[in-house]
Amino acid sequence: MKSAFNIPRMLAALAGAGGLVVGGPQTNAKALAVAATLCLGATLPVGAAPIYSNDFEGGSTANFSGDGTIQTPPSGVTHFLGYLANGGAAVLTLNGISAYSNIGLSFDLYTVRTLDGDGKGFCCGPDNFMVTANATTLMDTTFATRPDWTQDYPVAGSAGGTGSDSLLTGQLGPYVFFGSENYTDYTYHLSFTNIASNVNTLTITFFGNTTQSIDDEAFGIDNILVTGTATNEVPLPAALPLFATGLGLIGIIARRRRRRKAETVV
Ligand SMILES: [Ca+2]
Ligand SMILES: [Ca+2]
Ligand SMILES: [Ca+2]
């Protein structure tokens, strides 16, 4: 049996309207207005939809737990979640998403200070960054912040910084350690497809498995985007209270209009 409303697409519209998350605490007037509009019976096609996004510019760490707080780098160019080092982990938990298949994840990874890569260039490695989705390891590899040292991303023996966005190299600011100019920060755009399907709860963990402390070397994450393909067969939606609120708003607006009309007539 098909739902009268395409609930996953409504959730996507809510996310696009400024609401952060399925199952998350954030709503706003614009999102509720969209919910109200959609509840009037709009028919939308099924397809890939955003489930969660966060660029950390609004100060929210909704759905994140564990290590890492919002950081502003010396350049002030952006905000991100960090620092992750010496075994620190940031955990993103999404509940009530069983209506989504082919879930994808993309994010930006910042490498800062003196990450030592595979540890063969000087010492003090390996410095790994690892991502898991529920029980699956999506990546577990080393990064270096000197081009004359070596790292395992994208393949073993690569020069430090290989695979990063050259236009965004050194943008975060002077993360210079011991006065050396050989270190710089790098930005990697990472994405993973089909990391899970139709799970009620998805837990994504970002680990900074480095050998030294945060003030020596660290990772940061930014521009998190989780997407999924919405299906028509929708179990009890996590966002049902939102739609109920949307319907409630419609009722309130209608009552106020009727009252105003009555007052005008008198
Ligand atoms: Ca940001
Ligand atoms: Ca180091
Ligand atoms: Ca190290």
C-alpha cells in the first residue's frame, strides 16, 4: 500500500528548507511552512534525498557525540568539527531512517599540524584516519602534512598531501609547528556510496588514530552530507510529529483567518 504522502521526500524538503536532520531536534518556521504545504497533498517523485547535512557554520553539532568541538582555524575561513587525534572519535548517530536505501556519505577531511603519515619519513607514525558505518570500516589509512613524507592515501608510498584539493591547500592558516614551513594543512573531499540500506539507526564514527597529542597533529571534518534513496513503502516516520505540527499550524492559521473575518464583518 502506498502512502498518501511521500514522507521521505517531505523530509528532504525539510532538510532543504534549513532543518538539519531526520530525527533531529531542529525545526524552524520555514521548515514548518514547507511541512504544512506538503501536507496539503503534493505528490513528489521518489529519489535520492539528503538525510543529514552540517557545515558547522551555524554552531550546531546536532546528532554528534564523542570527541571534537567546533573549531575556527587561524584564517577564520570556515568552522569545522575537531580536533581528532590520539584516538579521539566523533560519532554521528541518525535514527529513524529505515525508509532510505543506498545511503551515501561525503565529507571534507582537514589534515593539520605535523601528521606523520606512514611514519617512514621521519618518525612518530603511523597517523591514521578511520571512518566506520555501523560495523563496516569505510576507510583506515595514513595522512602526512609534509610533501617530502609519505602516506598510504590514496595508495601506499604516496607523497604527503596527494589526492587533496590543491586550491584549498594551506587555507586554514599558519598551522606551523616548531617554526617549520614544511608543514601545511590539506583538504580532502571524500565520498562513499551504499554504506547502508534500510537500517533504523546508522552510526558513523570518525577516528583520529594518531600517535601524538592534538597540539602536535590532528584531523578535522566539515561539510558532512548523508543521502539516501527514499522508498515508497514507509514505516512509521520519525518525523510524524513534524507533520502533525504542520497540520496544527494550518489549523491555527485557518482559525485566526476565520476570527479576523468575523471581526471585520462586525
Ligand atoms: Ca565549515
Ligand atoms: Ca607529529
Ligand atoms: Ca604522529
